[in-house]
Amino acid sequence: MMELKQSKRKNVKLRLGISGASGFGKTHSALLLAYGMTGNWKKIAVIDTENSSASLYSDLGEFNVLDLSAPYSPERYIEAIEVCEKANIEVIIIDSVTHEWNGTGGCLDIHSKLGGRFQDWARVTPMHQGFIDKILQSTCHIITTTRRKVDYSLDVGSNGRTQVIKHGTKEITREGFEYELTVNFELVNDNHLAKASKDRTGLFMNRPEFIITSKTGERLLKWCNSEPMTVKEMVGRINNSLSVSELTKLYNENPFFQQSLEPQFRSKKEQLEKLINPQNFSQNGTSINNRN
């Protein structure tokens, strides 16, 4: 029977991604992120396809490890996730999903063994989609790590010569994977600095690069367990702001309202500024500083 219900954010499980080149700190960052979300190392499990690299961080805490070796088929990843779910794990780290795509026994390997023809994707795509669906439907929070590689293309220059063009880096998994995630962090260098390339929470997008810590996980869990603010509630908070700094903080912490409520923010800001420096305003109440 079909039934309408009120949308709620509570009980939604986070789907987080961390991508980066080798040595940029994907596993370490994922572990700190997971601990911030649980506060209990024993409730964290790492599905490790990276030659037991997760065990190198055993000094952090007593987290669980499930070593996954070849073949890296979607079915074996699904089985590993189910093992973690049955063990009442709260956060699963899949380190990494790259092997499911281009590792031994992964999707590209399966496609090649079927003949490598376009029509062979009709058999491989449902297998890969089953893996994606398992991540999305899991009863646990899931953090995935993905390797990145430099993306090149061969272009013909104005002189008619072929030249190699570098286009930054690209995740080694099926294109579009990051769009399934709540937040996707990209590690930009070996100092573990991260930026958000996709962010449904609004907490990290278009912000300065930062280092992922357990506090990052705490912020994400707090967002996940909080009820989204309504437009009416947000307008009320704008009107009740007592200072420009308080209003600015409210604006910066709520990016989803920045565009739709820009007039309300601006009006309140001018009202507060007028109280502080009335000499900066003309007789009709317009800010002199805002004149072109």
C-alpha cells in the first residue's frame, strides 16, 4: 500500500567518498572520519583490498579489518559488506572501490573476458549496479576510498602537431560514482589537504582546503541527525540576529539558504549597520557604502 510520509533526515545513512593519489592519506583520513562518526573503534570495519594497508594504522584503535583479495568482483564486495552488517558494524570503510572497477576480476576484467564488445556491457553493468545499490541500501554508514590518476588527452595544436594535454586528475572507477555520495572529498596533496568535489550537506563546498579529522566526522553525524530548518525558521533566525558577525555566521553556516534568502540577509545587515553607524546612511536609509 502506497503511503505519503513527512520527509526526515534522521536515520539516513551517510555515503562518503575520499579520493586521491597513492600516498595522499585516503585510509588514514577515512579512519579518522569514521571514528568521529562513532566514537568507538570497535564499531568500524575496513574492507581492505590494499594488501592489508589498513593494519598499518592499528595504533589508532581496535577497528576491524576484512581482507579482500582477488577476484575483486562486485559480488565479493557485496558479500563483504553483508558480513560487516551482520556483525553490527556502524561504519564500513571500503578501501578501495577502485579494484571493483579495474582490479583482477573487477568489472573491466570481466568485460574483457566476455569479449570486450559493447554488447557485453549488458551483462557487466547490472553487476556493477548491484554493488552500487548495496552501498546505497546498506544499514551502515559507508565511506569509500578511490584512487585518482592524472587524466590526459591528445589534442591537435594550432601548428597541426599532436600534443599531450593534462586535465587534472580523475577517479579510477566508473564515471558518475561520486554523484551517488552524500559528500565526496578529494585529497589534493600528500599533506592530506582535502576539498569537497560534491557536497549535499553544504558544510564543505566552496570552503578552503582542510585536513580531515575526527571532528569532520562529528560534524557530518550531527548534520545527519538534525532536522532540516524550514524557510520560515531561517527567516526568524535572520530577523533575531543581534549583530553583523552573528548574521554573517548564520549566512556562512547555511549555504542552502544563501541564494533564496539573499534579500532578507542583506536587509537585516543594513539594518544592523545603520544602528551602529547611522552616519554612513543617506536620509532615505540607503547605505552610502553600497552605492555604485
